[in-house]
Amino acid sequence: MLHRTKPVRSLKWGLIGAAAVLTVPLLAACGSSEDGIVLSFYTAADGAEQYAEAAANCTAAAGGRYTIEQRTLPKGADDQRLQLARRLTGNDTSLDIMTLDVVWTAEFAEAGWALPLPPGIAAEVTEGTLEGPLESAKWQDQLYAAPLNTNTQLLWYRKDLMPDGQPPQTWDQMIDIAEGLAAEGRPSWIGVQGKQYEGLMVWFNTLLASAGGSVVADDGTTVTVADGDAALQALEVMKRVATAKGADPSVSQGDEASSRLGMESGKAAFEVNWPFVLPGMIENAEKGDLPFIDDKGNPTSVDTGNTVLTVDGQQNFLPAPYPSVIPGRPAEVTIGGFNVAVAKTSQHPDLAFEAVSCLRNEENQRNNAVKGGVPPTLASLYDDPAFQEAYPAWREVRQSLDTASVRPVSPAYQSISTLITATLNPVGDIDPPQTVDELAEQVRKAVNSEGLIP
């Protein structure tokens, strides 16, 4: 049921206007060299090491017909998008293949910047790719990119703080548990992404889709956010999280990192976050950076042998399905990730599409997941026992992807996201009935290119 709606470690790479390049300078990548055809592969900074490995693997597989050179875009998503746009509008022929955030597909397709996949490649990509990631690569029912990796948030919880050892199934249950913990003087924060940025858009969109709503219709322009009561239900959840007894006092400044740190510090009972938080906590535990916790679950300077990660030698920090908004109806979690596309500026589009098929193959997606932490888009990997062993949260991730939602598919997405997050922050000030009307007006302005962007 699909609606149009971070990796393990951040790799340090980065400026707009002049890409941080892993291999060779810009002038050396004009589509050919003394050694033959060169295809440049511009990628996000997170996961750059794995993308470089994939480029090397696919260069070897090409048998000398071409070389793929991986190049790293700036760290920030907005800077990545801006640099790609500048290269494309400037007809920069050094750009062949590019990773696109899943929210850019409509914009790049509508502008003619990403070439549509040829029928044979499109059929190959469609076969075996999970539905949610596949939809994120489409605009007007045509594939303009191939899903490279995906991402989905899960509920992460502390088993030692659960009344019966089991996680809540709904947001209301989770808030009730958190308030009960607060009354007992125990950790009670719910880590969410409430800051005015893209993470807030993801949180709202997930709640909206989980309640049966959408921001815009499939045409990308018809405003549907106020249809029915889905937005009202979503906003009531957000308001309750922010104002619950024992809530994180900085919830309206919360992002993925602060949610993770709130949990690792022993202050949070729950967080909704990407799968990177588990290997990150394991790494910090190995370094001795997690505090001990006492019998009530609070941080202590006394060596009790227990931490947020493990209690009495058993794993205590665990994943669970994302909480439902409507009891009995699985959450429809907004997916993230990257797709890979061929740029209109490529002088060798046929070879570039061949390279795309290789860059996203099973071997490279496995490596991207195990080493980089981002989930694969190929269904076959989730059925592979070796992958299951190497990727502990595979079951919860797959379940979440089976009912995923995508962010609003619209060429105006950037404006939609900016205006929605400006309206929703600070989260504690949300007035659900009034905010529904405000959101509808702001989305209308975005799709009609009206007004100033905050």
C-alpha cells in the first residue's frame, strides 16, 4: 500500500561550484581520455567509499570498454542538488551518472536533466526491485532513475523500560508508556526529528500517510493535505509527543543525531530513526562511551555492568515496527535513499545506462548495505541468509519497506517541504485544526510558485 509521499557513519568529504573529487580533477573527465572512454559518477558524500568500490568493480566488469570514475558531491543534500543543477544547466559534459535523492526525481525529470531509462533497462530494473524504492524513481509512470539504495525509519526502544518487555504498537501507546515512565522518574524521552528541516517533513509525511492521507495527488499539483481527517490525526500525534509529561525539552530542535544521542545518553526510552543507530551504538559501546544504567534505567557513575545496549548480557536496545497512527493499520513509513540516473549531458548514454545496471547490482548493493548501513532495494537480498546475518535489522527494514510511502512526488517538492516544515515548527505550538488549514494554504502556494520561501 503505497502513497506518493543514514548510513552507519558520516564520511567526511566537501563546496558548491567545485566538487570535492575523489579521483581526478574536473578537466580530466570530459567523457574520454588517452586510456579510452571515462564515465564520471557523481555521488552523495555519505557512502562515497562504497560508491567508489562499486565504480571499481564495474570498471573491471567492463573489460576495458570504459572506466567509471567516482566523484564526491558536497556533504549537504541542498548543496548536492545545487551543484548538479549548475552542471546540468551549464551543459557540463563531464557529468555522466549521478545519484539523486529520492525526492529529486520529479524535478530532474520535468527539467529534462535525467534521461528516461530505455525499455530494456527499465524492465531489468523493475524486475526484483521493491515497490517503494521503485516508485521513488518514477515521474508520470516512467522510470528516470534506478533505485540504488533505500532507507526506512524504525522504532528503537529499550526493553528494560517496557512494562511487559514488548514495544508499543501505536503512537498513543508509546506516549502513554513514556508518561508513565516520567511519573516514575525513569527515562521518558521519545526521540523524533522536530527541527525545521527535511527530517520534520519525513515525520509528518509518515504520520499523514499512515492515517490514510497525502500532501498532493498523483499529478503533483492537486492539494490533498486537508482531505479527510488524516492531517488532523497526524498533527495531534506530533502535538502530544512534544507536550507529553517527561518529553524532551528540545524536541523542536531534534534531528537524527540528537535522537541517537538522547538514547545513548540514557535519557530516552524510544526513538524513531534510521538503521544506522544500531551499529553506531555498538561501536560506541566497544569504545566504552556508553554510560552505565541503574536498576531504574537511569544513567549512573556506578559500574553496574548494564548499559542502554545490553542488560544482564542480553541486547536491550532493539528495533520494532514503526508505530501505527490507526490501531491495526501498519505505519506507512516515508522512505529515503538514493537513485542513480544518467545525465542529459552524458556523451555516452548507452554505456552510462549499462554502467547503472552494474552499479546497482546485487553485489554492490550488498556491500553498500553491510559496509555503509543503507538498506538494499533488491528483494532477493532480504531472502539471503548470509545477508540476514550481516544486517541484523533486515526483518524490520523489509517489513517497513513493504508498506512504505514516498514523499510528495512533485516538481515543486523543495518548496512544499520548506513551507510545510516552517509551518510545523516549533512542534509544541501546533494547533491541529488551525494548522491543517495553514498547511493546505502553504502547499497551494508551493505548487503555484507563489509567495516567498522562508
